[in-house]
Amino acid sequence: MKQAEYIQSIEINALWKGGKHVRWQLNRDVNILSGINGVGKSTIINHSAKGLRLMEGGEIPAGEVAEGVTIKLFPEDATSIRFDVIRSFDRPLLNSNLLEKLADSRVQTELDWQVYKLQKRYLDYQVNIGNRMIALLTSGNPEDQKLAAQVSTAKLRFQDIMDELFRDTHKSIDRTSNEIQFIQNGEVLTPYQLSSGEKQMLVIMMTVLVENGEHYALLMDEPEISLHIEWQKQLIGLIRELNPNAQVILSTHSPALIMNGWLDIVTEVEDVTI
């Protein structure tokens, strides 16, 4: 199975009543879908997400992935692409069966649930980079030993980013813990105790970190929800810094999100609707 570098295009047939079609040619790095409320931004992202089996994450195949939804990958002989989807709305979890199965009673909202799942991916990520460092340090090759110090660069940058973002509320990430938690005025905080905006930013940054620099499609519907203006301005740049191989696909109606150099790549809904 050959992994793709990015999605070249998404086509959705008869998305709305009346036979409108969507044909969206995508950029390699950042794709921003914009438009007024009600024009169909979220519909396109969410329908793509449903069609691309993006309820959780994993891999999606090339070709027709659901009835009426087709994706084209690059390179063209690639058979699938890894993906992640981030849901920004911090609504209460309504699935009673899920709540009964959870051992952690602190998980009460959709963002809490995303944090809960990311904790395991974060632990797996740390094991992975630890094994890579051990392999390089014990290889006997002096060049490999130099490379070992670079393996944890992304993790350290992630920790620095969280400290910088949370500085005004005197929170810093606990660098001694295997799980994600924070220190505020000497008190340990779990990620479930963060505000909605803080949890949202943590979910985005953690998701990008644990992609481990690999090629991923990252879909987000209005990721600016709950984020203040300064965080909105930084968001795309921080994502690209942590994983330059992530293909960002998002919808928004926030001018702040595109201020730092992304205005030229904004696509209006009308431009992709036939």
C-alpha cells in the first residue's frame, strides 16, 4: 500500500437538492474555504469528512470513498492517505453508552473526548521517538548519535508552544509527566480543567505533533471557534511548523485566521460549486 503525499481534489456529486456539485482542486499545503454564513462551507467540509470516513482518523483510500464522494491523491499511484479531523465545538457528550464505558469521569464534552483519545496517541508517540533515539545512540555510528538529539525536537517545540500560548494565565506544560498536564501557580491541572479555547488549541497542537512529521490530511471546520484573535493569527503557522508535511483543509469566516500570509490561497464556496 503506497501512502499519498496529499489530496489533489475532492469531488462531491449532488451535494444539495437541485444537483449542485463540488469540485475542489487542493493545494499541497494549506486550503481555506470561505464564504458567508449559510453558503455551504461547513456542509462541504462535513460531507467530505463523512464521505472520507473522517469520524475518527486513520487512512482513506483513493477513488470513490463513499456514494458521490471521490478523492484524487498525489502521486496518482498512491492507494491511501493518512488523515486527522478536528472538531472544534465543545458540546456535551450525549452518547450514554460511551459515557458508561469510559473509566475517566472527567470526560464530559466532545473536546474532552478528543483529549482522552490523544493521550494514548501521545504516549505511543513518545515510545516511538524513544525507540528511535535508542537505536541511533547504540548504532555505533557517530553521525547517528548526532541525529539522536534531533529526534525529540518536535516534542520540545510543542512544549514551548504550549507554554508560550498559555503564558498569560500562568500555565506551563508539565515536562516531567508522561501524560499531558499543566502546572499553574504550583498546582497540577489536567487538560480537562482547561477552558474550551485552551482545550481546543491543545487538541489541534497535539494532533499535529503525534502525526510525527508524516504526510497527513488535516480537516477542520471553523477551527477558530473559542480561540481569541492572537491565537487565530498564529494557528496555521504553528500547524505548519510542527508538521510541514500536513495538508491543512479548513473552512472559516474569520479574517484573523488568514492574516499571516494566507489571504492569497482562500477559496470561495462559489468557486468550487458547479
